[in-house]
Amino acid sequence: MNNEKLQWHPAFAAALRITLQDEMKYLELQEEYLLNKKPPQIDVLILKKVKEITLKKKIGQIFRGHNIIEYKSPDDTLSINDFYKVYGYTCFYQSNTDKIKEIDPTDLTITFAGSHYPRELFKHIKETRGIEVQQQSDGIYYLQGDAIPMQFLYIPKLDKEENYWLQTLRNNLTAGEEIRTLMANYEKNRKLKDYSAVMNLVTRANWTQMEVEKKMCDALNELFAEELKEADARGRREGHKSGVIEGRKTGMIEGHRTGVIEGRKSGRADGIKLTKKVFQLSAQGETMESIAEKCNIPMEEVRDILE
């Protein structure tokens, strides 16, 4: 018994119920309450390798050793709940270590980034937490008055020269000069993985506007060459399978051949259509689980298409 690890928490909960028994009818006590259905996850974590250096880019001048970043897509807004979730995750990140102060609390920062100015949130943190919002430079707002340095990046208002590719993360690009400039900038860096990742997303999010730019068709086709190739191959496989089944049903060689041909045509078209739908839902911020449900396909297939 002396070597057995004592479980104090259940006993503590029981003691609480005893202590509050006269008023438990007004209360609900839940033990080992799960904060989330899935593990806590930070959007982006930036670790500063050389702490003494101040970054030249304005969005990074607030950075310390450990920098937590929360990003909101163009269709989403930073809410009061988001603020407390990220603040809580930051505290959990600091404390989830083997040693006390392995991550110094004074070495943390929080950055919120989004396409909409969060007036309701800013009003709340000023009234309840005494945090003042002060504009530092174009699109950069420092949230001052808390022990953890925080900033909000208002993406549409950031300096265009310093933050061009951050500003392209939109779903309302306009056909004409804006898209042509985007394509020209991408052409210079198209072989680099990060530029390709941004361009893929932006193109899907602005597909209608992109199609208006007829001069860009060749570039867009090349951009999606691999995706379309995979969709075609998947369509051929499914079509062949459907054709074989159809041919066997009829028991006729000619029916089998016809079934294969028609199946390939239908499968190829359906494959391309499915791929486009998956890309569009992903660009709208849908999770892989949600995309799989809406497209009626396994989540593994969603992952294969997006990768």
C-alpha cells in the first residue's frame, strides 16, 4: 500500500460534494472534464533562435523567444471566446514542460491575425481587463496592459510592400490588374514550395475571378496540372471498375466494352468535379471531416486530394 500512488483528485471531488451537499441541487460537478474533443492546437508557433536580435519586419518586432499565432480566415472573425482560448493555450504551452519555468513566462508573445477588425473584442478587453489597443503601424495594433505582449494584425491594412503575400490571403481579389500582378509575382517564385502553397489556396478561393482572366488560363492549368492528372487517373480507375461490373451484368462482350468506355468518361468527369468541390470547400475553411461528409467520400480520399 505504501508504494501505491494515491489518487487524490477523486477524493477531492467527493469532498467538494460533501461540503456543498446542501446546495448541490443548484450545482453540477463534472470530474475530469474534457476541455476539447481533440487535442489543443496552436495555429502557428514561431521560436526565436537568437533572442537578442530584433526582427526588421514590423510584424515580428514584438517577438520574443516563444510566439503563439492565431489566424482567422477571411470568412471568420476574431471573437471574445477566441481571445480566451488562445490566451489559455499560451499559458498551457508555458506550463506543459518537465521543469519549472523551462519556458520563461516573460518570453511569450501572442499574435492574432485576421481580415476583420474585432471591435467587439477590443471593447471587451478594455472594459474587463484594462487592455488598451494602440496602433503601432499600418495594420499592426498592440494590445497593451497585460503581462504577455500581444498584437493584432489587421491583414487588409498591413504595409503592402512588407506583407504582400499575407495580403493575398483573400477571397475577393478583383479580375484585371490585381490578379495579373499576383500572377506576375508568382511567376518569379513558382518553383518555391511556400509560394506554390499560397498560390494554390488563393487561386481556389478566387476561382471565378481567375477564370475571367483568359490570358492566365495556361498558367492556371499548369498550376493545377497534378490535381487534374490525379482526378483523371482516379476517374479512369473508377470508370473501368464500373464498366467491368456493367459488362458482367449484361454478359455480353460488346456491353462490357461499352460499359468500360462510358464508365471511363463518366468517372473522369466526376473525378475532376469532385476534386474542384474539395478544393472549394477547403478554401472556404471547411475541415477535412466536414468535406468528407459533404462530398460523401472517405476522409483518406479528401487528404489524398488536398495533398
